[in-house]
Amino acid sequence: MHPPPPAAGVAMDFGQNSLFGYMEDLQELTIIERPVRRSLKTPEEIERLTVDEDLSDIDRAVYLLSAGQDIQGTSVIANLPFLMRQNPTETLRRVLPKVRCLPRSTRMHTYLFIPRVWISHVFVQRCDSGGKHLLEVLHVASVEMQLTAAVSFLTILQEESMSVHTYAHSFLQVILLHLEHRDTGVSNAWLETLLSAIELLPKETLRHEILNPLVSKAQLSQTVQSRLVSCKILGKLTNKFDAHSIKREILPLVKSLCQDVEYEVRSCMCRQLENIAQGIGTELTKSVVLPELIELSGDESGSVRLAAFETLVNMLDMFDTDDRSQTILPLVKSFCEKSFKADESILISLSFHLGKLCHGLYGIFTPDQHLRFLEFYKKLCTLGLQQENGHNENQIPSQIAEQEKKYTSVRKNCAYNFPAMIVFVDPKNFHMELYSTFFCLCHDPEVPVRYTIAICFYEVSKLLNSGVYLIHKELITLLQDESLEVLDALINHLPEILELMSIGGESSVQENKLSSLPDLIPALTAAEQRAAASLKWRTHEKLLQKYACLPHIISSDQIYYRFLQRMFTIMMTNNVLPVQRAAARTLCIFLRYNRKQEQRHEVIQKLIEQLGQGKSYWNRLRFLDTCEFIIEIFSKSFFCKYFFLPVIELTHDPVANVRMKLCYLLPKVKSALKIPADMHLLQQLEMCVRKLLCQEKDKDVLAIVKKTVLELDRMEMSMDVFQKKNYEKDLLDQEKEREELMFLEMEQLEKEKHQNDGRSSDKSFEKKRRDSRTPMQSLPKNIPISVPGPSSTAPSTSKEIKKSKLIRSQSFNNQAFHAKYGNLDKCASKSSTLAHTPSVSGLMRTAMLSLTDDSFRTRNTSNVPASFPPNPVLPSTSRGTGNTADPKSSGSKDTQPRKATLKSRKSNP
């Protein structure tokens, strides 16, 4: 494969200032190799790590557990799920017990870390060989082996490699015995494994193996870690038992742990009350859980009060209106008032849950309480920015930095909850109540705050609906933000935001597209240039992809003069391939919706001359990428008309990479042809492939050509008439072709409108515009618009105007072109001579569509400026059309006329 061209500005000579620096810098690199050599394994270590390759998986696992090193034992434990799937009987019989090869002193030392109650109830009563010896190995194993075992044990249960009884007998005991490991990370891993296993184990196993021992584990005589583990297990078990069992067996333990002497235990149990409430129902929650929460909300420890507040917020939906207004609302009000006086870390949680809190209590606020909560939110949004929130002179810099970090987190959470607050105040009151706050959040000095409000911008736009125009300036501000993180967050929903901005929530008048936002286009171009100048090419790629929505937002001329040339520049100068491809696809979409024929021809001419015939092979590769997008976005007839010949020319490209990429594209090129209208193009394609097979010298390209030939032979050609197999694709292609013709029709109507505007008075023109728009508004957008006849140089009479309207209306209803236009009768006769199949109507329709496009080009040549070259510059391979000067060029195998045309085009400047 041939490498891409070097990036611009990279020096290629390896002299004194070469890419690798000075020679003395290269000599210093030898120091790096010394510690690497010391870390290599010695021959003795390699010998100890070597295992006989002829051993089976079970024998290898037994050997590694018996005489292997720790890393090998970890590998065996990680491979336990596979061994259980492959041979569960032998794994349980030979692998699990093969861990007894430990010194007695080590095993006795290990048992010192096992709680006595677990040994008496689990280990002594159920002392099977596999579970016992696996326990011994894991208690002296490394942290890595412990973490691996926790994951493997859960995987075995999830894959159902054994019965639940066998799993509980061999593995569950080991999990329970490691819940209080001295390493916090290991104990948390085993706890997560147990909590996940609880969801899969049956009720009886949970009751006998977990719940019954848990009664003693939750007592005050046990360690704090043991009681913390009990809290989390209780919260998980409530989903597996009925309300009666929970009330009799679990709720007494819950009450005991809520009154524990250690604040960590009270806080942990408080956070599990939400799960317990879901298991016991509304009545028991009101009588048992709510009193505990009320008591814990007044706890002396701040972490317990915070846990009670967050649990109350999460459980708001479970309480009725009376409980919310009489019990919860006073608690929340008191908590908010004390939050500024207490630890400022509580404000972080309060600001995060404020949106959910206001939503849950919505409807029970009095007007005064509603206003107080809104003012509290506004105060949090500016926390740390106002003068009264300044720092004390006695604070050291580290304290100031820590306080600023807390304030930033509070404002970030307020930005996260901003959509919920719009609902709280009603979108109709946004401008009066929240606009100033939204302005402050969009101009916040900290990037995380602006990043969060940029993420929420789309939700805010949807909520404001018709009032979205109020935040136009803030959109410009975020597009111009100096941080690319903010821009990246905003452009995730940029098409939807611009769509809402363009229609204003209610109005759909196309003439008023973003007319009130003149700074949008400069902001979009500046954002793209800022992304292009950075190293974050993924943001640049995403932005270019989102620009594909612009044809639906701004006018075709604005895109042509402000964005289209920039896409060309990116395709030809940018060094990042995904960015170039994104620019190419967006350019194709711009071309798809361009409404001026002169501009479309100019873009096509640039694509062919600057990319397809460019001096750099890199540009020619991008031309092939562009053609792939054109096949995807445009109709088949459009590609065949303008890009088929330039693509086929690249079979003679001197660079192997270009020919190779062309071979990958050829199946898509063939799929764009229709038989029999494109038979002459198919013959040219086959001739080029034949030449590649005969003349190709590069072995890599030749191999791909041979694969491509086989793929081309297997392809079924599309017909002019719809087929059952390709009905959806053919229908989609027909819709694309209709839209392309509609754009041509719209251009012609605009030209007639301007001509009539110069000749008639304002009053008569208004009458004509109202009459002409009536049939168009009552029709679907996809219906093709036929082109009226050429406008006469003399003023149109009333009779002629009515006649043209009648013809236009008939063309809409029949979805066909009237026989009035000059070349259609000739087109029908020519297409009938080309077709030798019964489906003449499909051929005539395709030929008529193609000739109509040619008729537009012929009619508009008189209006083309002198600086723009007319059609002969572009290669045209229209279906069903023949050259009157040379009839052989339409369907003959002789390609001399085509070559002459290509040569003349290349010589044309």
C-alpha cells in the first residue's frame, strides 16, 4: 500500500535539523534500553513458566494451580467460566480442590481474618473439599487474583453452567466469606458480586444462606464493616421477598441499623430505605419508613441528614399530597434554609436534586413558597460570583481554591436543572423570571458550567417553543465560546436547535428563515475555523457533519457564498481523513439542495477539475469519496450524467492507490446504471474493467480487480421498470429524481417571476402570485413540478396565464410532463427505438426526465453570465439521449467520440 502524502510543514530531509533532532539527542535514547533489558525474564524463569502444549485445558489448569506462579493462577481463575462450560464435572472435581498445596502456617494465618460467626455457620457446617480449598487459596492470593475470582464467580452464575444448589454449595460460601476482606477494593468487589448474584438466586437459597446469617451480622457486637455490608444486603433482599416476610424478618433489622451508634451505618441504611419502601408498599412506607426518615433528617451528622434529604427526594412519588405538604415540604424548607449556614458541601447535593424536588412538590406550593424556592435557585446560580460570596481575608489559597471548586459544582448543577426550572415557572414566564439567570449561566467564567448549559440548550429550546427567539443571542454566545468543549456539547443537537430557531416554534414561513439572527452565519463560520485550528479533529468532523442541516435553515445563496468554498478548501488542504470525508459529504448535500443551475454546474466543474483531475493523487482519492456520497445522496441519473465518465477515467490513473480505490467503487457505479437506457455506459464500464485485467501491473491492484470482477458478475442490473426485488430502492431513486426536477422547476418559476416583475405593475403581480401559489400549497412536497413553456418576450395575456396555470395543475396531478414541451415527442420516439422490451412506458418516462433537465440547461444558457462556461465543459451521459452530430456515440461500443470529448475538456482551461 502506498502511504498518504506527508502533512504540510513537515521537514523531510534528515540532516542536522531532521525530524529526529540532533545526533546527541539520539545518543541519549540508548539510556532508555537499559532498564528494559533488566526487566526481561531469565532462562530459569522462562523454564518455570513453560507448560507442555499437549496438556488438556483441565490438566493445564491443575498443573498451574499446583506448581505455577501467581500470574498463572490468576489466569486459571479468569478461565474458570470457560472450563465450566466445557467440562463442569471435571472442573468441580479436579480444578477447585487443587488449591490445598499451601503451608499449614499460611492457612492458619489466613483464618484470623475470617469472622467467627461465618466460620461457625457456613464453613464448619458445609466443609466440602472444593469450597474449602478454594477458600484457602483466595485468602492468601493477591489482590488481582481476588478481583478476578469475583468476576469469574458471577459469570459462572449468569451463564447457568451448573445448578443453583451446586453453585450455592461450592461458590456462594466463598463469596460470603470474603465480604470483609482487609482490602477495601477486594471487599467491595465481592460485595458487588453478591448483590448481583442475589437477583439470580431463588428465594429459599437467599433465606437459608444469606438472610438467616444476616441477623447476627447486623448486631452491634459486629464490626462497622460487617454492619455496612448488612445494610446493602438488606436493601437488595427486599426485592426478592413479599411484604409480609419483609415486615417480619427485615424491618426489625432495618430499624436497628437506622439507630446504630455509628453515623456511617445510619447513613448507609438511610440510603437503602428507598429500595425497602418499594418492596413493602405505600402503607408500610408511610407508617414505618417515613418516621425513620424524619428522625434521620434531624441527625447530628451532616452526612446522615444529607442521605435523608436525598432519599426523601427520590421517594416523593410514593407519598400522597397530604404527606408532601404537611411533612416533607417543611423538612425540605428547613434543609434549604440551613444549607448556607451549614457545610457548603451540602449545597452541591441540594443544587443537584433541586429540579427533581421542585417537580415533585409542584402544585402544593403557595405563591409565596413558589417565589422563595425560585429565588433560592437564582441565588445558587450566582453562588461565588457576587460580592457577598467573596473570600475571607484569613483564608489560605488552598481553601479559596477548594471553595471555588464547590461553588463551580453548585452552578454546574443549577445549569443541569435549568430545564426543570423552566417547567417550574412555566415557559410563558421565562423572559420575566429566568432569562437573566440563563444569561448568567451562558456567560459563566467556568467552562464546566457553560458546558452543562450547552448540553441543556436543546431542551430549553423545546420548552420555550414559540419563545425560542428569546435565546438567539445566547446561541451565538455559545457558538463563539473560547472552549471547544462547550462547542462540542452544543453541536450535538445543533440541527434540531437551528430548526426550532428557523420556524420560531409555530411559524413555518420560509421567507423568514432566521432573518432576525444576522450573526448566525458569522458565528458558524468562526466556530468551524476555531475547530479547524485546534487539534480536536473529532469536534471538527462532528461540526462539519452537523452543517448538513443548513440547506433547511438558510438560503441557497448564503450556503454557496459562505460555506461551499470552505468545504472545498477543507477537502483539499486538511490532513485528517475523517474531516475531509465529512466535508465531502456535506458539500454533496449543499449541492443537492442548491437551487441555481449556474452554481450547481460550477460546483460540479470544480469537483471534476480540482479533485478528479487534480495533480495530487490525494485529491483524486477524495474525488472518489465524493462520488460515493453522490451515489448515495443523488439519483442514479444525476451521477451517470455528470460523474460517470470522470470516474471511469481514473482507471488510467498512474497511482496504484487511486486505481485500487476505484475498484472498490465500481460495484456502486454499476448499481447506478439502468438497463436498457444505460447500455452504452455499461459497455464502457466493462471495457475499462477488461483493460484493468489485461494491463494492470501492480499485484495488489490486480488482486482487487479480480475480486471486483467476480462481484460485478454476481450483481443484478436495475431495470427502467420497477422490479419486486429492488422496489424500495427504485422508489427511493425516483423520489430523488423528482426532487431534483422540482428544484429545476422552482428555479424556472423564480426566473419567470423576476421577468414578470419587471414588466407588470405591483398590483397585477400580486394577483398573479396569489393565483400561482394556490395549487402549489395544496400539494405534497414530493410531487414533481413540471416546467412551463419558455416565456415569451411579449407581455403575457390573461388567457395565456390561465392556460399555463391549467397545464401546471395538470402536471402536478398526473405526475408526468405535458407534451407541450418541444423535445418530448422526439424523446419518446428515440427512446422507443432504443428499447426492445415491452416496458416502453418506463423508458419514455426516464428519457423524458433526462431530456427535460437538458432542456432547462439549453433554455438557461442565454441567462448564464459570460464568466461561467456553458454545458460543453461538463461531461454529459444522459440516458436515452443521442448526439445529433454523431449518432454513434449514444449506444455504440466505439469510444472515439467520448475520448475526443474528454481530450477537449482537458485542454479547456
